Amino acid sequence: MENLEIARVLDDVASLLEIQGANPFRIRAYQNAARVVEAHSVAMRKMLADHEDLTALPGIGKDIAKYITELVETGTLSVLESIAKDVPLSLIELTRLPGVGPKKARALWEALDVKTIDDLERVVKAGDVAELKGFGKKTQDKILKAIGSYRKRQQGRTRLADAEQLVEPLIGYMRAAPGLEQLDVAGSYRRRRETVRDVDILAIADDPIPVMEHFVNYPEVRSVEKGGGTRGTVILASGLQADLRIVSADSYGAALQYFTGSKEHNVAVRKRAVTMGLRVSEYGVFEVDEDTDEADDPFSGNRIAGKSEEEVYVAMGLPWIAPELREDRGEVAAAEDGCLPSLMTLEDVKGDLQMHSTWSDGKNTIEEMLEACAAKGYEYFAMTDHSKALAMTGGLDAERLKNQWVEIEDVQARHSEIRLLKSMEVDILADGSLDLEDEMLEQLDVVVISVHSRFDLPSTDQTKRIVTAMSHPAARILGHPTGRLINVRDPMEFDVDAVLQAAVEFDVAVELNAHPNRLDLRDTHLMHAKELGAKIVISTDAHRTDELDLMCYGVDQARRAWLEPADVLNCLPLQELTQAVTGGR
Ligand code: DGT
Ligand code: CA
Ligand code: ZN
């Protein structure tokens, strides 16, 4: 057990003692000891191994030294068992919720018999917590929110952009580890999957010990599950798990290939290796020698590759395969046949075809959005404020839309550096009709149509509704087609295949909404859309200028769908784009 983890347990004991109503000096003693252990540069485990006296440390008395020894030796504390006779240990989880803490946990337990987060959720939803002395409505709302994010973490998969917020600072911190030579994030994170379960970090270092020590001492670490030798696992304060593996430079490429996965891709690669008399593992690519091979020696046979990932693929007669493709969706066969896609990149994007301004629920003016798009080097963008059915967003009716056009023309007149397409995100009403008069629709440069209500229609009705809307001659782009919000709202139930076929039939492009909470359509649906010959656009749906940066998540998802620049309408230059979205019908 590492110092941080020991400190965590000491804090937990202090919280439980506080709930129990123990002597404040006793509580304080545990808290002080926790701070001392946390800040101490030498591991308690090492001090004990060296027979050092822990009571020489400030704030560590005989009792706490005994507890620390017990924790290091057994990983648990017997004193917890005796506390458990008075106080349910499950209250610890409650004290970790933002806005709760030991005092409130005790009050909740005493007044409402709350022992677990489930109990707490029940009484919060019943409104009982607002009534409690010292709580009130505000606290109750705060707790409900804290439970919500706790639940999301429990679902076990973190959205990629959220994970990035946690991983980037960790990587920045790790780059300063003593003796570190190289560091990469592998796993689903590198494959740019829309969500990740945990984060797999690989590093090269001659001496793994100081690098591992640096890792487990990252201030955001909540607990250290494993932290010795070349393998470490920590849980960050957010609940996200991060694994670190330290390998030698000789096998780094092989390890990167192996831990990038996916597992299914690795199986496909390994199958191919076997047919070539090769064995591929996290240690390298080896020539199998039936006579001398030792079944349990991972290094038996002649190692022919391992240093770089390219080398690993080349040893198997394959070109390097982009991580986003490594899902066993035919990439190994495509690599064999020399027909891997030339995946699009962020630089291929020439414009953004969905965003909102202060005319509806956006935070920036049309001109501010224009300047931000121009700063990205875009040739064009579409201003797609909401239509009137979305009253809470300030959606526009015909009258206000006309007023908006006056401003659009004014802004365009002052800016020749980029083309501002007159557009709207028009609601698809429950019967499949569009939320704007035909004579107005006809005057727009490009019409985006989206569902924002009645997500729960029966599948056949939903399909009919969407296809009816797509058949409208003005419809050009189907926005966020499934309506899902990752980890929050499931996709609508409808026949995706029928909608993609309608996209081809009516020449309506389907959107890949790049917002990392949406990524809608998802990768497999986009692959299917491409197969059918449907057009695709990638749009940010930005409600603020800085959200225009979310395009990169759309591009990641597009790459996972094997999309090339030719598959994506907004990779076209202005002239061809306007032809594609306005002409031809
Ligand atoms: P995740 O964490 O669920 O978002 O997805 P991954 O792909 O990051 O999965 P993870 O973290 O369990 O493992 C990282 C990589 O390690 C995985 O993509 C491939 C490799 N790997 C792990 N376990 C196995 C295994 O049993 N067989 C093979 N071939 N590869 C494995
Ligand atoms: Ca992972
Ligand atoms: Zn929308």
C-alpha cells in the first residue's frame, strides 16, 4: 500500500470517528497523521522494511504507527471492524460525495436512516433532505447532482473528451518523471473510442522505480491499486483508472501495438502471424522454432521486430494500421490487400455546417461565430439557429428569421474572407412535417432538419416521421440522427438502415455531430452510410465560439468509420459544397 492510500484510509477512519461522535482530539490525530503520511517522500512500506521508527515522524504516535504497520502488512485495519459495530462503514462513500462530509452523513443516517448512496438518492428524490435541519433545498439539489455524477462514473465508461481532461494533465506530469524516455497512451484512448473504461499508459525507462514512484504520487490519485516494479494501477479522484506499464526500448513498439488493441484486432493479427510461422506478443515478433521453443518462455525464438510499431506490422508483411481502424472490422485484410483507406484529418475540413448564435440559444453573435470560423481557415460555415418549436431555445419563426437574414447580409457584407451560409436547424415535428414555411425553406442556402422532441415514439412511427421529413424537397442535412447523448440518453428507436437508404434516395446528407457528448451518427452507422453511398457532413453544433474546436472529436469518429475526405461533404471547397447542398434537385 502506498502512502497516498494509507492517508486515504486514515482519513476514512477520522470520518467514521466523527460520525460516531468520538473525541475531537482523536479525530484530529488521524487527520494530522494522514497529512504527514501523504506528504512524506519515503514510502511507509520502505521505512518499515528498513526497520525505521514511524513514531519519529511528527504527528505519528504509537497507535497510529501500529495501524500503518497493519495497513502495510495486511491492507486492512482491524479497528474498522470495531467501528463498524457502531457506524455502518458504507457511510464512508457518502462522506466522499461533494457537499456531504461526515457531519451531514451522520445527520442523514440518524434522521432518515440513510446508509448507502441508494438510500440517499431515495430520500433526496422524495424531498425529505430539504426538510432536514442544516440542509435546505439548495443542498438537496447539490447532493442530487453529486449522486448523478457518481452514478455516471459507476457506469464505468468515461466519455473520451472527459477522459482527456483528466489524462492530459497526468501525461504532462508524467513527462517530468525522472529517467523517463518515452510515454504514450495506448488502449481505447489511442483508438479514439467514444468512451474509455480505463487509460493504458506505456513508458520507456531504464530504471522503472522512480517513474513508478512518480506515477503513484500524482496528486490527483485517489487510491493506488498496484504500484510496484513495472506495472502500476491507480484510481484518480474522478474515479477513472489509469494503468502504467514500463517496458524496455527493445519491445516498446510491440507493447504499444499490443496494448493499443483492440483485443479483437490483436487476435486477427496473431492469427495472421501464425500462418507465417511467427509469434507476436507484447514483447515482439518472434520466429517460431518448433524444436527449441519453450512453451513458457515469452522470449524463445528469434526476435525479428519489437522496437517500433511500424516494424511489428512490417514483420507480418503489413503496412502500419492507424489505431482508429484497429477494431477487427476488416482492417487486417485491407492492409494485406494494400487498400487501407486514406483517412481524413482535421486539416481536410473546409467548413462547419451546424452552429447556433445569440439569435437562438448560442452564446456568441453571428459576427463572432464568423470571425472564429474564419480564424480556423474555413472557407464557409452555416448559421443554423433553432426553429420556433424549440421555444426554450428562443427558436425563430418566419418573422424573426427574416430579421436574422438582415443581420447575416450585413455581417457578410463586412467580411469577404469566408462565406456565411444562410441556414436553420429546422425541427422535425411529430408528424414528420418541418417547423418552417416552405417559402422560407426555399430561401435558405442549406436546411438542416433535426428531431428534438418525442424521442419515445414507437420505432415504426419514428422511422416514418424521419423519412417523411427527409423527403421534403428542401431538406439537405439530417442533424444528430439518433438523438443520443452518450451516458445520458439512449438513441431513439428507429430503423437506421431505412433512414440511411432514404438519405441516398432523397439526397439528404447525414450528420456526424462532432460534439463529444453526441458523436451522432456513431462509427458503425457511418460505415454503413458510406457503404450505401449516403453523403456525410461533420458539424460541431457549437453554441459558443470555443465549441468550434470540437470538430476534432468528429474527425476521430469519422476515422474510426474509415472515412476519407471524399466521403465528407464539408471537406469540399466552397463551390463544390454549395453545388452539393443546393443544386442537383
Ligand atoms: P477499454 O479500456 O474497455 O475502453 O478498452 P481497451 O481496448 O483499452 O481495453 P483494455 O484496457 O482492457 O486493454 C488494453 C489493450 O490491451 C486492449 O485493447 C488489447 C490488450 N489486451 C488486453 N487484454 C487482452 C487479451 O486478453 N488478449 C489480447 N489479445 N489483448 C488484450
Ligand atoms: Ca483501456
Ligand atoms: Zn439540434
